[in-house]
Amino acid sequence: MKSSEYENLVSEILACKKCPLYKSRTRAVPGEGPLDSIIMFVGEAPGKSEDEQGRPFVGAAGKLLNTLLESIGLERGGVYITNIVKCRPPENREPEESEVRACNPYLVRQLEMVNPRVVVALGRIAGKTLYEMCGLKWHNIRVARREAVKCRVGGASFKLIVTYHPAAALYNPGLREELEGDFRERIARITFQAAGRKTTLEDFILGEEKRSTAS
Ligand code: URA
Ligand code: SF4
């Protein structure tokens, strides 16, 4: 059954020693969210707060991610969230290629179990890794941001959207605007299409605005 398979995956990650990152972690961070989510968000690696709490995106970047999700009517608890590597790299350095490779089978299994319609890669490391998992050539984040690509990983097939990492947008207002725009336009539209919602995005967002100005 799907959920016991998932529990096995989580226990494997929590006990994993397949790369040197296990040595400095407090807790591994497998990911969280409903296994029937139509959308999955993939970050780079746990940071300090995530390493302490064992949950993804619970620090400052996570607060911004929650705000971005709310801005398009998605609840944080309604989406699946994980990272490319499940353990925090020391001093928040970038994960090494060998660490990404060692950890990758876990992400493949998560993609197969959740089987989302849409995957959003947050930042360059997630974008590059997912592009390569899909057999696509990675150029840079600006090129990748331009369009969603069709992607197949194992038994999962989905649309892949690449955008900036919320942590980068925290100290760069220009990036933050672009990130907000990506959520409002690309991520919302493709997710609503995937969900087969009847309402148009314009109606949906206008409805939200009406509600928020009324309160
Ligand atoms: N940054 C990430 O890439 N992932 C997290 O879980 C938190 C911050
Ligand atoms: Fe295992 Fe991934 Fe943690 Fe490395 S980062 S120890 S491969 S769970």
C-alpha cells in the first residue's frame, strides 16, 4: 500500500548514511505534504531551522514560500514539499554533485509515489538536478524560467517549472518581484489547468482580492 511504502521511504531517509552529510545533520528532512498533491515543490537542501525541526521550509525562506502559496490560493498543507538533498550541508554550503547523486533515488521515489502533475524547482540546484533527471540540457535559470517543460522521471510524468529560490529573493527585491510574478502567472495557471478547475485564474485572483479588501 502506498502509505506504508512512504513510511519505509521516510525511515530510510531518517537513518541514511549514503553520503557524508549524515555526519553533521541534526535531523534528516524527508519532506512533507499530501501524497495525492497535484503539485510538488523542490528546494535545495535543509537550512538551520529545517535541520533542527526535521521539516522542510520552516525558516525565513519557508515563510516567504507560505506567503507565495497563499497568494495563489494554495494552502501550505495542501502541497508536497521536499529538497534535492535531505540533510543540511555544513554552513549552508551548496550540496556537492556526489551528495546530490547519492540522495537522488529518494527524490525519484517521492516523484513516483506522489506522481504530481506539476513540479516546481526552487533555485538553480533544484532546477539543474531536475532538468538532468528528465534528460534535458541545463543552461541557466533565466533560460529555464521562460517555459514549463514536459518531464518524465521513472513512472512519474509532470510539467516542470523552474523559478528562483525564495531565500535568494529575501535579500534581492528585484528577484522577489520576479518570483511573485512566476507564482501569480506561470505556477498558478499551469496548476489550475492541471487541476481542471472551471474558474479562470483571473476570476480566482479577483475573487481573492475582493475577499481581502472586504475584510
Ligand atoms: N531552503 C531550501 O532549499 N530548503 C529548505 O527546506 C529550506 C530552505
Ligand atoms: Fe542520505 Fe541524502 Fe542525507 Fe546524504 S543527504 S545522508 S544521501 S539522506
